[in-house]
Amino acid sequence: MSENLLIVNGNELISDAFYKTPAFTNSEGVFVNGVYGGIFKLISILKTSEYKALSISFSEECGNERLKPQILKFKEIIEAKGQGEIPVTKELLESLENALKDLSPSGEVKGASFDMTLKVTSDLNEVEALFETKSDRAAFYFLTDIGDFLGLGISFDGSNVTYIPVENFITADYLGKKLSILSERMSLCSFDIKESYKYFEPSEFANRTYGYKDEDVSGNKCFDVLIGAYLINPLKNDYEPWDVAKEYLKLTLPKRADLFGKEPLANADIKVLSEYASKIAYICFNAEPLIRAKLAKTGMERLMYNIEMPLSYILYSMEKEGIIVKRDELKAYGDKLLVRIDELEKAIYEAAGIEFNINSPKQLGEILFEKLGLPAEKKTKSGYSTAADVLEKLAPEHKIVADILEYRGLTKLKSTYADGLAAYIADDNRIHTSFNQTITATGRISSTEPNLQNIPMRTELGRLIRKVFVPKDGYVFADADYSQIELRILAHMSEDKGLIEAYHEGKDIHRITASKVFHVPFEEVTSLQRRNAKAVNFGIVYGISAFGLSQDLSISAHEAKEYMEKYFETYPGVKKYQEDVIASTKAKGYSETMFGRRRPVPELKASNFNLRQFGERVAMNAPIQGTAADIMKIAMIDVFFKLKELSLKSKLILQIHDELVIETAPDEVDTVTKLLVEEMEKAVTLSVPMEVDCHIGSDWYEAK
DNA sequence: CGATCACGC
DNA sequence: GCGTGATCG
């Protein structure tokens, strides 16, 4: 009996917390740090033990006048739950957690003071025992440095953290296996969890064979504090554990660079290392419930649990697979470029009458606009603009201009693609890009080191680079892309009858638009009219201004304005939608996708006109671009787990915003093609059809 | 390290 | 509109 009853001295609990927790007030300006810290500690004790009942005693005397009201406040909260022995139930815990939220000034729950007990061990028996700890959740952090796994920080209660260095029997694989097993019976939390999948496989994915499900599916799930923090604030560029600590726990901690500088972590002191890894585990454990609560409050649980978390595992898998790049052919391509670059360089020097650095916009500007006296149209902050659109207009004036444009294009191909990509080809002849899930403001994925989402496509010479991207022996690429996904989303979200109808006709959308805007029969639309309509469609999706459109089409701002007005006459629903979305974004402070992904737009309230205009374009574009990103992510989950369900050898390897690439086994081509198109098209049902095109090829050039 | 340019969707 | 990267000064 006595073992099941937790007896607490209320005065001591609050008093301890009062001195440990930095002072802060609730929304009414009353100091509540003691009550807050006390309840926080109480919750953590109740959650990590098996007490069946709780009894809290209070005494009258209290010396500290600032502390006294906090003890009384706590007494009030507790007595509302019951008198004497209070049964420990789920409801009690929930109500205590709600009490925490009420105490916090911004309605968020914040952690108690930094209060961590660290234990370092690599004793096999101790580690084995540790992994038998009873808890409903754990937080961990894999400490790695340039590919080396150094150790694991792990906590089951948010105050006791164990650091396990990798040594002897305790290998990276061993710890990974332990975590995989642990994930079967409790939820695991980490920071940037994608980086841990190399060592452990969460049980929720190990045998998963179903795709995206709207409703949550029960079971122990992994949680990534980084992804959660990103969803809540996608504008912050790089979240580090310390940022989460500060934002959610009000803790200030040294950063990685401050602790270790540029030294390899392997050289660092074990004490510093263990503390570093353990603090991150500590931060994760204590921030997790706060981030979960905020995600629930902001309606982003589905995004987090059903989309982003499974996606993190898929991105890891795609990075691991990589894509084969033919080293020798890439080199030959670069050499071919160099021949032409040298020719152009000579011709440019000849025409200029002087040798200069063509790559320097400053020097180039001086040559073109001063030495050669060409008409300078546009200026930048630092001088003449030498951007491509400016040079294109100058081309008839002087033969040097065309050469410069070609030179620019070729050196770009050479440095970024030919030479740039070569540096990333690994020993397996593959490039393993990093897909980043927590960078963009709109929810898109980004790709770095190298960026495989901007491989040339537009010009034939650039496009040829895609020939060096090949599938493994005997395999082919299946490349599927959504047809105009963003414009279709606009049609759906704006509910514009004309645009929806146009898509149901299944004909060339730009031609239909031109026909409607210019009042000519569909068959009589000229190529110029179609090109202009296409540019307007494009511009609308991006929320560009008449000025932006005029730049794109090289027409006057006046003409561009007329085009847009005609467009809005044709599709009045689009105009209405844009106005509504700006108003609601302004009112709420953020825009929202179909799946509830938020993008804060503080610019809408700026006093600066240009900034506010920018805010309007962002408010119009973010829901479109973000919804497209959501849909693609769902499609990826469907495609990935479908491949798994069917035990196919084919692997998803690339995502380029509206396009997926699968390295496909020859005997699976038909299955994969059908699967890709089906899963991508059914990822979401809109009021317009989703159209997916899929091509097969023996390299990426052919498959597009 | 910010500005400019060029590549993608 | 959203990104990444190379280059310059």
C-alpha cells in the first residue's frame, strides 16, 4: 500500500522549484515560476513511476513573502483535484499539464530549470539494464562526427541522462539494435532523427506496408524535435538543439562550435562530449511534450505524425540509395565545355580589346557600358546590371554580348555541374545528396551537397548532363511528374468555375486560357498568345506583380497590367481568392495550406510599402506551393510503402518538387509505372483531375 | 560575407 | 514565389 502512495510536502516542492526556476510571470503578471516548476517535477515523477495515488501536505508557515502566494496557488490547483489521497489517473496528468499551460505567459508550456543528472557508462550489464527501464517514452541523441559514431545520450525521464560511449562490446550497431528494440515498446524522440536511421530502424517503419493514412495509426511513434519546431516556425533558417532549448525551455546552453571549435570530436574530452550529447537528449525529452502540445493547438498533428515523420525515414532511404553518376562521361562533358569556353574567352578579349575577368560583373559592366559604350538600361546597388535579360536586349548592339551570354552559361555548367558534381561521386560511384526537410518556408524539401533539384533542363546542352545519371546495371529510370500541379491547386483552392472547367476539358490549359483571355476560338490561338497566357498563369501561381510579369514578357508595365486585368475577368474566382487569402493571412498572421501547414507572413503588417507588397505575394503563393509540397509528400509515402508492400527491388531515389525518380528493375517496369501514376494521382482528390506523366529511360535524360 | 548571377520547380 | 551554389570584391 505505502509503495503505491506518493507523499509530497507541497511547501518543499514549490520552494525547491522556486529557487531552481528562473523567475517568470503568467499572462496576468503574477510570478508563477515556483508553481510551474513544482507541477512540472510532479508530472515527471508520476509519469516515470507507478504510484497509484498522490497525497500532498501543506503547512501554514512560510518565511518568504514572494514564495507564499505561489504555494497557495499550488494548493488551490491541487485541492481542485481532490482531497487527501488523489488517485493517479490519466485525467489527473492531463489536468496537471493543462495547469502548466495556463501558468505560462504565452500559453505555451515551458520546461523547468536545467536539472540533469548525468551518468557515463559503457559497462555492458549497466547498459543492458538501462534499456530495460520502464517508461512510455525516451529521448536520445546519437553523437556523430564526420561519419563516426562516438556515443549515445539517452534519457527515460527527462532528468537522468546516460551517456554511453562507443567502445569494446558497445558498438554503434549494438546501440542501434537496442534502440530499434526499444522503439517497439515506447516512443522515441531525437533531434534531426534522419541522421539516426543509419543505426536504428524504428519499429513503426520496419514492416510498414501501408501508405499515407488520414487518421493517426496507434502505436509507438518516433518524434523529431527539429521537425516539430520547424513546422511551428518554418521561417527560422537553421534550428540547432540550442535554439529549441531557448525557445521552448528557456535554457541557454553553449553551441557545438563553442564547445569544440573545429576540432574533431574524437579528440575532445569525454566529459565535454558526454555532457554535449546528454544535454541534447535532455532538451529533446523536455521539449517534446511542449512541441506536441503546440502542434495539437495549431492543428498540425496530421502534418507532423502522418506526413513529416514517415517522410524523414523515406528521405533517409533515398539519400542512402543515391544515384549512379558516370565519372568518366562527366569529365568528358566538362572537357567538351572547356574547349568552347576557351574559344569564347579569346573572342571576348578580342572584341573588348583587353583581357579582363568575365566572371566579374563589375569588370564586365565597365567593359560593356563604358569602354564599348553600350546603352546601360538597368542598374544594381553596386553598378551596372549585366543580368541575362539585360544582355539579351543588348545582343543586336554588339557581337561580344552573345559570346558573353554563352560564356556565362557554359562556365555555369562547368563549375556547378561538371566539376561540382564530380566532387560528390562516392566510392560506390553514386552521389548521395542530402534532402533537407526543415529549411524552406513553404514546406518544400531542399537538396544540398550537391543540389540534385536544379540539374539543367531548359537548354539542350545543359540537359545533356542528365545522360551521366544512370540506373544500375540492367535497371531503368521511371520518372513521373505532376502536370501543372500548382495551377491545379489554384483552381481547386480558388474554386474558380472557369479554371476548374478548363481542367476538366483536358485540353492544353495555356491555350484555353489564351482563348478565353483574348476572346479567340481555341484553334485560332497564336503561339504568341499562348506564350503570354502561359506567362500569366505562371505569374499568378507565383503571385507576381504586373511589374514582374512585364519583366518576364519584356513588355511595358501598362501592358502587363492589362493582361492581368483580362486574366482576372476570365477567372474572377482567382482574383477573389487572392484577395481573401491576403485578408485572412493579414488577420491571422500566417497563411495555411490545405493540410494546415502554416507560413507566418509578418511582412503584411510592415509599414514599408514594398515589404508589404512582398508579403501579399508570399501570402498568395505559400498556400499553393505549400499544398503542392504536402501532396507530393503524401505521394512519396504512398509510393515508398507500396514498393515495400509489393517487395519490389525498385527504389525511390529522387524528388524534384513535382517529380519522382525510381531506379526500376527491368521486370518491374510495368508495375512501377502503374504504381507511380496511380499513387501520385490519388494522393489527394481535388475538384480538378490530377495528371501524372511517367517516362522510362536508360538514363535521366531519356526518362524526362 | 553580402551581392550578383544562373540553374531548377 | 521557393530554393543551392559559384564567384567576386
